[in-house]
Amino acid sequence: MKLYRFLTGPDDASFCHKVTTALNKGWSLSGSPSYGFNAATGQMQCGQAVVKDVEGKDYHPDMKLSEQ
């Protein structure tokens, strides 16, 4: 099965660590990162799509994707 996640966070080191953790768990970058202003918090926000192929499992909407 192929899994998809969209990681988001503030434009700081925590976002980079989130993406780095996903990459080290076998996820791959998918497409370009996004960057936008969050007027509610007054911060810039980052986003990055990641995908992962997992053999021997079937997708189910209740699965926690970050644990795959």
C-alpha cells in the first residue's frame, strides 16, 4: 500500500525535525514544500507532503499513519 501524509508546522527547527524524522522512518518527499502566513498566530507555516510504500499491509482509515 502507498501512504500519504502532509506534515505542517511553524517555520522553525521543529518543522525540519518533523520532516527529518519522517525521512528516517522510510517516508519520501513528494512534491515541493509549501510556505504561508498564518494570520491567527502571526507566524509563517511550512508544509511538506511525504509518501511511503508499505508491503504486506492493507490501508484502513483508522490506522495511525505516523506509526507505519
